[in-house]
Amino acid sequence: MKFYEEPPLYQKTILSDLQGAWGNLRQAVVENHPFPGSDKLLFHIDEGTSWESVRNLRQMRNTLLLIQNLANTNKAPEELVEWIEDVVETLKELLESGAK
């Protein structure tokens, strides 16, 4: 019987960049919590990184738009706005690469 072995090296992809950008955004919200709307932001960040969103990047884009609106409405700390823009740019790059 053959056992599955871990690959000797992993190829970094735009998907790993996107995962990292979402992780950085979530961490920034946690570090700045509490502030107006932070609970909602955490909820929607988790929704944006859910399996359903990862399988449907258009849904992820819609969730990200909602996150941007919540951050702007609640005057989120500048650090969060920068991390949101990082996620936006990375997702844009992924979608332009032809991912669905």
C-alpha cells in the first residue's frame, strides 16, 4: 500500500497570496477590536473566506464590497482600509488571471 507523501516543495500561487491577504485583514481587525462595526467586519471576513466564497470568487468579490462599505461607514482605522485594499488588489489580479 502506497502512502500519500507531502510534496517536497509548494508552488506559491495567487491563491496563496489571496489567503494571506484575507488573514492579514482579519488579524488587523482583531488587533484593533473593539471599534464601531468590528464585529460585523469579522463576521463578513469569515464569510468572505468560507468554502462557498472560495469556490465562487464572484461571491467573494460581493462580500469584499460589503466589507469595504462597512469599513467606510464606520470609519475603520486606516490600517484596516489598507489591508482591505490589499485583498481587493489581490482578488482583482486573480480574477484577471482567468479564474472563475
